[in-house]
Amino acid sequence: MTRLETFSDEWQKATNFVKAYDVFLVVSHVQPDGDAIGSTLAVAHALKQLGKRYVLTNDSSVPEKYQFLEMAEEILPWEEAKKHSFDAVISVDAADRERLGGVQQVFERQTPLLNIDHHPTNDRFGDVNVVLDDRAATAEVLYEWITHMQLKWNRSFAEAVYTGVMTDTGGFRYPNTTPRVMKLAAHLLEYGVVPSDIANRVFENISRAKLHLLKEALSSLTLSSDGQIAWLTVTAAQMKRAGAKEEDVGGIVNFARNVEGVEVGILFKEVDDGGVKVSWRSREKLDVGRLAQELGAGTCPRRRLLHGRSSR
């Protein structure tokens, strides 16, 4: 069986899963980025076209910069969403169940779960797993499924998918920007997506709180002796002084990785319970996502939270 045929078979399994149930809980990882939010909303658009009902949730709040997307206001906090009834779960852009935060409670109910993702470290925690680890974003994976199901595009549907792909390719600047990705983007523009508008909302606007936090974080920037590793720190006290939200931390690690000659950038962020969240970003030599997993991605015995992403 060819790789293409294998994917076709997996898409049919996913389609059969959706056809088998009526009401779905749609969830992504905590501290969601553009791919997580865009993918969540893309699934909602798809389910609506298929005549299905859904409950959207995330164990973290939706970052303000993604609230322009249609239906973003429908993403409920887990404490509210869990009061609703649902027959099955669709998880998007989460490499393992721990990344779902409190929504992990659904596993106690043994609710059927469809896992759609693009991370190479995904541990296939679903009953049905569609993991295409050579895709730039989960939104790209969903684009192929949507095409497989021959669903109809409209502007808001296209904006959700475009936002997911745009953010996970760094605005189409990372090495994972393939010809396939550019063809996808060009197709979505046909439905009214305005690239400059989405880029301005996601990349160009910065809150004053983030500006204050970034100023403090940059003062901690340190380079290894060989200049290939750089790291920053953000403390709970700095977060409080800046009046910063969790979403304001997003992207700060890139300032370490983007220093000339640096291969790996690291951000050490103190969390409220005294633990430390470690975020990694690399260029091309090191797969920090896999490294983070080997070191115990998620909560490990030393109360550090590890999360890594390579720009490959």
C-alpha cells in the first residue's frame, strides 16, 4: 500500500468515526497557539456542515489575538464544557493526553476519541489516530481531511485553517513551508482570506504587558560558551509586575533562538506552583521536540514542564 493510499484509509476511518456519533467534544492543548485554535474551529465548521453538534473547549483561555476568528467565542472553559453531554471526543494538535490539561477527565469516561495531529512525538492516544508528522501544522492535516470529505469552503472556514498553518510556519518563514503549504494558502485566499489582516492581528500587534515582560526577559538573555545555545528566564514576579497573561509569554523564546549563530533557544518560565516550564526552539540541527519527550515532556518528577518545537 502506498503512503497516499494509507492516508486515504486513515481519512476514511476519521470520517467513519464522525458519522458514528452525533455530539462531539472538540479540544486542543492547553495554552493554545494559532494552530490549536484554528484547528479547533476548523473541526467545528466541518461538523456543522455534516449536521453534527459539538462543544468546543480548552483548559486555557483563548488568546485575545485569535478572538477575531468566527466561533472563537464558542470555545468554553473546561469547567463549563464538562457540564454538557457529548458522545465522542475529537482532539486536535495535542501530542499526548497530558497536553489536554483538565480535559483528561474524558479518559475516565472511556469516551471514544479521534486524535488528529502533526507532531512526530504524538503517542497515538486516541481510538482512531490520524497523525501526519511531515505536515507543517494540524490545520494542514485538517485541510486534507476536509478536501477528502468534499466539504464547502467559506471565508470563516478558510480563515481558521489559514491561521493555523500561518502560525505554525512562522508566517511562512520556517523550513516547514513546503510547496504543498503554499498551494494550500493560495487556495484559501480564493475564499476571501486577507493575509495582511491576519498577519497584523497575529504577529504585528503586541500588548503593553508583553512589551514590559519582554524588556525584563531580554535582560536575562545568556549565551553558551560556543554561542549555539541561548536562554531567557521569566519569573512569576515579572509576570505580575507586567500584568501579563500566559498568552503574553508566547514567542519570547524566539528572541533567544533568533540570535545570530544560535541553534537552540530556551525559555525558563516560573509557574505559579513553584515549578518551571521549559520551552525550546531550534533551527535545523536538533529536534528539540523529540529531546523534550525523552527528558519527560509534560510534568516530570522535578516539577518542570517541557515543551519543544523545531522549525523544520
